[in-house]
Amino acid sequence: MAKIEEYAHIIGQPLIDDLRLLGQKLKNRIIQNINSTPVGGGVAEILNRMVPMLGELGLDAKWDVIKGGEQFFNVTKKFHNALHGRQEELTQRDFDIFMETSRENIKDVNIYGDIVFIHDPQPIALIEKKANNKWIWRCHIDVSNPNEKVWGFLMDFITKYDSAVFSAPAFSRKLPIRQFLIAPSIDPLSDKNKELPPETINAVLEKYGIKKDKPIITQISRFDRLKDPVGVISAYLQVKKYINCQLILGGGTAIDDPEGQQVFDEVREMAKADKDIHILLLPQNDIEVNALQRASDVIVQKSIREGFGLTVAEALWKAKPVVASSVGGIPLQIKHKYSGLLCHSIEGASFSIKQLLSSPEYAKKLGENGREHIKNNFLITRHLRDYMLLFLSLYHPQDVVQLC
Ligand code: UDP
């Protein structure tokens, strides 16, 4: 795993020095992160890197995962969709199930952090264990237009926290507690994002039986309706009428996402008539995801709703031309026609994919601009700095926190 010092050649030594200084101010503070899945999805992706890096900077960072059964995760998936503004029928029984599992977790989860950092709604009720420590609720969802019933239910918990964190100004809500806006990030030196030799990329293509004889369009995402894999296939089929190309839909599932298998089966059924569509159920293997992204000519993220959309940052960091829906955090990453192309429909996506495949110079320029934008705004080093400033601010609620 890369050491903090190795990031200096990307972001410069002064920023590394800032991180060390902040680390000293927070030395040995226990930061207890809690979420609902150890693998799968953006939250686990970030914690995997954030926790060891905070440790290297001198904090005592930990990560715990709550427990929940199928019924609980069915309900929290409904919450997730409803908070994203989707139509969901929620019954009193759903809220009861949420509280039953929450009570179990309140009983079983050991709270030992100086700062308890709760990620997303699933573990939110643990706030009932608040004592003299500081609690942060970190919302990774775009809650700009939530189902009011679910939001109202969560508010009873949120107001007990010291602070809340949202990924973007547009995601935030009016709250009676302090809130911070901190964008997520990717780690440029992780297996998911580091440079790969061509042999590694070719070996992964070979493993999945994919030839480089025609352009590759790729979407990497959990098999989730909000990622619109069916829409991606429709867009690809429209492109295919004009340009002989192939499609990779690669993804896995997360234990807190009970719909994954069903969506995967539907997509596979839809794709079976076209041998140029590769539906890959990826094991948790970052090198493979990295290789597939790097092997692609165009990367798509045709989400219907999105949190921040880490896969977009991952693609742009690899200087890939990206076509992505203008939802959630994606417009923060893609300035239309500068660092990628934003789309609003299947037709729009297929038009943009065709344009990129037929104008390689233009596609290359968008990719390069995208990489620069990610480098300046969405790398984990910036994220570490923001989080440590947030931690410090909890101990100085009246002050503006300064670096020195
Ligand atoms: N991911 C992965 N394997 C997969 C599907 C997704 O490693 O099969 C990763 C992807 O590379 C990204 C994260 O999971 O780092 C997904 O984060 P994003 O913000 O795009 O979406 P979320 O799943 O959190 O809604």
C-alpha cells in the first residue's frame, strides 16, 4: 500500500507537509468509522484507503460494520431509493424492521471512538449511544429531493449528531446542526487507479474472452436499477447500427444491496442475443476493474440517480473520455464538452458515444482535461485534509480552524 510520501510527486510536497501537521494536531485520536458493508460500493471503496492513511498520519482510525439481515437491507435499500427521490411505498412495518435491527446493533456495537463517524442511513440510529464523544453523520446520498416520510424519520436521529457532511452543496439540506460539504475522492495509487503495464490489461481481457478488435464501451457499476444497465445496452445498440463496437457491463453486488442478483439476471437475459456484449460479474478485484477501465475507448455512467459517482472520477483519472448522466455529483466532475460529455437520455448517450468514437482527438482532449480536473479536486489527499479539518473543528466549534 502506498505511503503518504509517495503522493508528493502528484500533489507536491507542501500539501503533504500540511497533512502531517494536521495529523500531529489529532495524534492518537480514535476515529471510529461505521457503515453497513465491508465491500461493494463507493463508501467501502473510500474507507478501504482512508482508514490506513489516517493511521499513517498518526490518528487511530478504525472501521466497524453493523449487522443486518435480508429484511433490514431490503428496507434500507428502499430508504436509499426514496432518499434519491424515487417513488417507494414505505409501510409502518418497514420502519419497525429498521428499528428492530437498529436496536440489536445499539446493543451489540461497541462504541469506543473519540469521534464516531457514521456513514449513510443504515447505522444512523447508533447515535442513541452518544456519550461524551463527538458524532458525525456522513451522508453519501443526493438528498436534494428526498421522500419526506423517510427524511422526516431520519431527522429525529440526525439532529442528535454534532455535525453532518454532504458531498456537494446541491445535496445538502437545512439542518439545525453544523454541516460540512466535502466531496469524495479516489486514490491515484491504489490498485484500482494506479498505472498498469499493457501485459496486465491484456491478461484481464483474455481472462474474460474480450478481443481488442473493435472499440470498447464500458460501464462499471453495481447491478442496480439506478445505474441503468438496461439504458446502457439500449444506447450501445443504437451506436452499433453505425459503428461496430462492443460493450462491457462489469459489476458486482454489495451485501447491503439485495436487488443485485435480480438486476444482474435481467441484464444478462437482455444481452444474450449479442455476443459483443460482455456482462461480467466481477469478483472484488481492483486490478481487474482498473484494467477494464484502461482497456476502454469510452466509459459510460448512465445513472438515473447518483451519489458522487466514483466510477466517473476513476475513468477521468485514467484520461478516458466519459459519457455520463447529469445527475448527483457527476456534473461536479464533468464540465460538458470540456472534461467529458453529459447526457440526459438514451438517445443523448448514444449520440455522444458515437461522437467520441468517431473523433479520437476530441475524445483524447476531453480525457486529458478530465484527468487534470480530478487531480486538482478529487484525490484522496484533499479528502484527508478536509476530514482532518472537520475533526479539529469539532473540538473548536466557535473557531475557524487554521492550518498553522
Ligand atoms: N466497483 C468495483 N467493482 C464492481 C463495481 C463497482 O470495485 O464490480 C467500485 C467502483 O470502481 C467504485 C465503487 O465501486 O469505486 C462504486 O462507487 P460509486 O460512487 O460509483 O457508486 P455506488 O456503488 O457507491 O453507488
